[in-house]
Amino acid sequence: MKYLSTLLISLLLATVAGNAWSKPPDQLREEFIDRMVTKHGFARDDVRRTLYQAHLQRPILEAISRPAEKRLNWSQYRNIFVTPSRIDGGVAFWRRHADVLRRAEERYGVPAHIIVAILGVETRYGAHTGNHKVLDALHTLGFHYPRRGKFFREQLSHFLRFAREENIPATVPTGSYAGAMGMPQFMPDSFRIYAVDFDGDGRRDIWQNPADVIGSVANYFVEKGKWKRGGAVTSPAKGVTTEHQRFIDAGAKPSLAAEKLRAAGIVSDVLNNTDGKAALIDFETHDGKEYWVGLDNFYAIMRYNPRTKYAMAVYQLSEAIRERYQQVATAQSAG
């Protein structure tokens, strides 16, 4: 097993030859330090000292090489996230923070159950925020993961600026193996751009402050996702045949006229209430293909994570939480 693990890492690192990135890690690190000094005003010794404290984490390279979105079909993926425990946990979180969620929905137009479901999928409402040091994760992926090294070096740059702005030692924050932080699992650039101080205490705390977490997720959906207040998200599609593959191939970003899909014989509730753009999406399940029509708000969820399975898990969990929350409220009113 140890041999196989070593072989896997060797193969991952060997992909340098097949990628545009051919510079050794030490050279990339020096170039990174130069940019932090010249572009962002850091002291060279400070950046070098910080990076010296980062450690290459081989488990991170293994984890990022096998993401669940690629390994699992929709049935398997759904069974991880749309579960009774996550539904009940979402209802409990909603009830504890109902006032803040109501205020966020009023300000941003993002429904409470969508915000809650994001937190349920990402971290089980803050129970599992990750135990990797963010510095280690971003250093490992930025300098030792050729396929997306440029992206993670940019995140490392944002992270060091985040630590400076928030007056936090860069060696302290923990997160996911990809460097995502806090209850909503914001990447460092997302924190710097979209996190908000929703309770007005002068800090943006996405680790321990539910108000800031809720407000930040809602702000992210509006500013980056372009969430449409009151808009539908998605609904199952019927009438899909092999002749409609060209619609599926168009991608998950809504780019097809709803009228065109209706005229092609595709039936879906959301198509009956829009004259805008839509997308036809397929999912591989244990029982064959499953088809859905997604609108702009479905794509807004994908701006949080660009996988259709992720967005559908959030949507279906949100609907289950909303239904259960309403059932509990009705039962209490009757009692």
C-alpha cells in the first residue's frame, strides 16, 4: 500500500512534463516571492519566512486527484448529502438562526433554505471545516500540483494578503485540503471579495460567527452568482430523447431559449414560467439517465462549485430542509 501511495504521488508530480508548467518548485517559489514584494508590498524576508513554515502534504495531492464529483454517479453522490441527518441538522440550524436568515433573505433575496443547504453540504453546518493548515494546502498545491498550480498560487497570494489585512498569523487558519476556509468554505479570494460583517462587530468571522457566515454566503450568491430574487432554480425534464443531446452538450450555463426547448418537446415545470434562457442537464444514476432543466439560479449555485452534481445536491437538500422546516412549524402551531 505504501508503495502504491508513493507511486501515485510520483505519477502526479511527473505530470509536469505533460503540462505547460515545467519550472521546478524552487523557481516558482522565488517568482512568487518576487510578485508578493513588487506587486503587494510585502517584505521579502517575511514572505520567505512564512513559506519556510509551510510543509508539503502528500495526502492533499492524493485527495485532489480523486474528487467525489468525478468518481461517483449522481445516485452515489446524492446519498452522501441528501440524508435525514443533514436535513434535520439544517432544520435545527435554521431554527437557531431564523432571525439572521430572515434578515439576509430580505437584504439579498437569497432564500434561507438555500443558504442553509450550502452550509450543510460544505461543512455539516460548521461541524467539519477541515483540519489542514491553509498555508500547507495552498503551498502544496501551488508549487507541487502542476495541473492547477497557477490557480493555487493565486489563492496563496490572496491568503497572505488576507492574513495581513485581518492581522492573523498565516500559520494559524485551517481549512479543507484545497485551502477553503470556515463554515462556508470560502477560498481566500472569495473571503477578501465577498465576506461581510453582517452583525456589525467590526470583524468578518466565517469560522465562529453564524451571522457573518450567513450574510457572506448570501452576498456571494448575489455578487458572484447573480442570484435572481424570487426566481426558480430547476425542475425535472421529460420528453428527452437522443435527438436532444445537442442541448445537453451546450452545457449547464443557461444559453438555450426556453421556447426552443418547449418546441423540441421537452416538458419541465420551470419552462412554463420563463421566456428566458435555460439549460438541459443530465445525470447518470443507478437506473440510467435523469434529466433536469436548470435556470439562472441553478447556475448561481454552480458559481459556488462548478459541478452539476454539487448544485443539484444543494438544491435537493434545500428543498428537503424547507419542507421539513414547514412541517415542524405547522406542527408547533397546531400544538
